[in-house]
Amino acid sequence: MTSSRDDFSRRTKSDLALRASYQCSLCKASTVGPSDEASNAVTMIGVAAHIAAAASGPGARRYDHSMTPEQRGSIDNGIWLCASCSVLIDRDEVRYSTQNLHELKLSHEASRRLQGQGEVGRDDIIAIGPSLIALGAVLRFGPDGCRFRISHFLEGNIRELWALSVDFSKWPDEDRYVLSNELGYGGLLSQPPAIERTESGHEVTVQIQVATDRRNALATKTMCRETGRMLGGMEAMESLFGNVLGMAHGTWFADLQSGSFISDYHERYAGSDWLSRLIMMDIIRLSFVPRNSRAANKKVVPLDWVNRVNSVSTPTFELTEQYLSIHVDAELEGVGNWSGVLPVFICTPEQLQEGRDRAQKNAISISPTVDHGIVEALPVDKKTADRLKLPGR
Ligand SMILES: [Zn+2]
């Protein structure tokens, strides 16, 4: 019998329930308990609900035509809810958008993570290129490479990782990188990642190129935005650090690939512990991954004075006049250990959209034929936008 609904498999349903600890991701009610019908009977009121509807038609919520049946039936499209919340999310598509439900699921699963049981406690975030973000742990780090165990993908999937290892040479140079929060470090890969399937998931071995051309943190110079005064030393470093983090990706017409994703992350993850972890990942990217700067006509590493990121935290999610306070602890070239609070500008979603639209328009109108680089960069930028589910794209 065939069905036009892309339902979840039993395995997927059970995985969703386990990952949520059998608690509703929305109201946190327990969804399983004893039944009086028999001494071994169990009452279950939990539902593996579809984020994007399993089938199109009247009443289908958040149905996405662009998804394949496989994607609709995959665990990434599911969320564990109690019976009444599963009805609720299908009554109000505005309040319970696809993006909101994904966030709800992530933060609920994060809150159910087991603590104090060795390595299960707090998984590392590992990024392999811009579209693969996974949870896992560093198993080994040495001159012969770095070995990670990947337990779960936040973005992308294992097939895309296999594809990367096979098609490594087809990936843009700038995208062949790995970032690890646990190491506080990252860099370009010198060869394709080697993947091995194990009982506990997948293990990936990578060779990270050593970062070159570090700049002494005390040698940075910049102008104070308020007074126009030239700053030097630590004052300049802190000011530049905050400015690099506060420039949103894709909003500078002369270099559409520059900038940080912190405003996007703030919009999606404020209120959850994912925010500081993703900001840390982005700081590592900006510290270690060289990018061909079309404006400077050379490879640049925006935070090339950072040798290791030790920790990142955001004690409050509240903004002060659109600035978020980000606490950073890092090892800096020429300075050693440093920790400080960086005020980082956060764009609203409307400002982001406007800034990106304007930058793309200006990039094209200024050099319609000469700079193919910028025009070619557009699909990549759109992909990034899609990945981050930016509004109106
Ligand atoms: Zn509920």
C-alpha cells in the first residue's frame, strides 16, 4: 500500500521521544506514565509531530513543496509533543512557524542533555565547511591530525559529509575548513576528511593546516568611531574585535562574503544556550579561516591576532541600544591570555534584509562585468541565506 503522507518510521518516533526524554518540547509535560489497566501497562500521550506537514492539502501546516518525501519523514522534520500541544501547533502557523519549532526542539533537547556523566555532558560543536554543523567530541588531537566523533548533525547530514570527502577538490577553497569549540581552534583542511563508521556514530579524521601570519594584537590600529581619534594597542584591538563581530555577513557591497553571522544567530537562538556556542564557532571561523578578500585583493583572516578561543558567554540576551555584550576569553598573539567584554552590534532582521539587499544591488551596479567574483558569489550568498532561513528569500 502506498501513502501520500511522509510519515515517520517507528525508529524515528522512538528516537524523537528519547531525545526529548518523553517530555513535550512545548509545555514540558511528561508524555508517558503507568496505566491502571495492568501492572505492566503504560499510557502514552506523546506524538512525533511533523514540523513541515507530512502531506499537502487542506489544513496542512508549514508544508514545504521543496522538501523530498525522505526529508519530510526524517528525524530533522520531527518534534516530540504531548497530544494537546500537537493540536495547538497545527492551529497557529504564524506563532508556530517552521523556524520557531526547530528552535523549540533544539532548546528542549539541549535542556534534556545528561549532565555529569563524563563525555555525554556537553558535546562539542564541530563545523566542517559552512553547511555542516555537528555535535560530537574530540577524540585525539596531534601532529597526525584531529579525530572527532560525530554524534548528531545540527545542519546538514552524514551524506553531505561523505560527499565532501569524495568531492573535496570541487569544494571552494574557502569552504574546506573545520572548526571545533572544544579545541577553540580551526583552520583549512589540507586533505579530504577521512570518515569511518563506528558503533557510536561516525568518526572523522582531519588534517588542519597551521595558521600562518599571525598579527601581534598590540600592533592593531583603528580609529575611534565616536571621536575620530586614532587608537592603538589593546584599545584598538578591542575596538576592532567588536567591529569585526558586529559587521553582519553579506552587508558590505565590496565584499559580500565578509562579516559575521552573530545577528542571524541572535535572532534565532537568543534565550537558549546555543547562542554563545554558535557565536564561539563564528569567532573561531573569523580567527582561523582565510578568505579571499575581493576588496583587499588577497587572503585575509579578520581576527588574525587570536591564537585560541577559550570561552565565549553572553550573560544576558538583552540588547543595550542594539548592542549585545559578549564575554570572550582567548589567547592573543603577543599578549597571551586575555579576557574582555565586547559590545557587538546586532542588526534587526529588517536591517539585515535591507543591508543585504542594498549590498547586493551596489555590488552589481558598481561592477557589472569586471568583477565576476562578486556575481559568482551571489548563489553562495543565497545558499547561506536559505540555510539560515532568512525572511523573504
Ligand atoms: Zn504539551
